[in-house]
Amino acid sequence: MLLPSTETSDTELCACIGRSEYSQEAFGLLHSRYHRNLVAFAKARFPQYADDLCQEAWVRAYKFLQKSQQPMTNFRSWLFTVLQNLGIGLARGKKLSSIPERYEPEENIASPETRRIETETIQERETAMRHCQKALAEQKPEWHAVILAFVAGEKPEEAAGRLGISRDNFDQRKKRALEALQKCVESRLE
């Protein structure tokens, strides 16, 4: 197989891992393509454990791709699903192999009832966040565009240029939008 490049498809890169002398290069390309978005995704859903969840998702991806005999047709979707499932498992009290035990929240150890309540709370917050994002998109589309760029992990300078605003304006809109989202979510959860 030839040395992977930025033009190599995800499916081809996944096929290299564990089967080629270019495994590390292929995995590095996948990592560079999706890590920033994966971190943004994790921070939006599981801010306290975002880094650990991302690390665990990448470890599991590498191990899986080394063993898999089937072609990986949608790596990005699969990777984000792995992270989402790890986060939900963590909320239910499961441990991640890369998270030391001292990071386990004591409430999760307490009882199955506590874990059920936390899972329901996460689901309520996600529902409230979706509602508030929709409301923000309708009421303040300029703020919504900034939030989408922020969550996607786009560099502030690039997003500001794409939106035709200054970096300071981008930062102000992001701050106001995040505050508005937080107030909206908190009011819906009361």
C-alpha cells in the first residue's frame, strides 16, 4: 500500500490500520481529521470528562480497527457513536479503562437509584438544550451561527472571517449566546 495522504478516504485509512507498515500514519490522519470535532462534541455533552472520553474513544477505535476484518464505511459516525455510548455508560456508573478510579463520582457509586436519576437528568438537560438551541436559532440567528462554529471546533478567527465579523464580535456573540443558552436550559429545568 502507498503512504496515506490527506486525500486518502477514511475507509482506506481504516483498512491500513494493523495491516500495513503505515498504520500509525493512517491513524494519525484519522485523528487529525476528527479530533477537534470529537472534543467539541464531548465537551458539549460531557464537559467534566470530555478529554478522558475522547482518549478512550480513540483507544477503542485503534484496537477495533486492528482486529476488524470488515471495511469501515463511516468512521466518523462510528467514532462519535462510540464516544456517545462511553459518555452514557459513564453517566450510568460504568468505568472507563483510561479513567483512574479516583475520578469516579461518588454519587455513581452510591446506588442504582442515583445512577437512574443522573441518567434522567442528563436526558432532561439534552432535551432542554435542543429546545433552547432551536429557540436561539429562531430568535438570534447570528448567535446561533457562532454557537454552531464553536461546537464544531472551528477556529474563532476562521469562523469570524466566514461570518464576516471581527474576532472580538465573534467572542462577544459567543459569550452572550452561551449565557442565553445556559439561562434558557436552567429555566426549563426548574
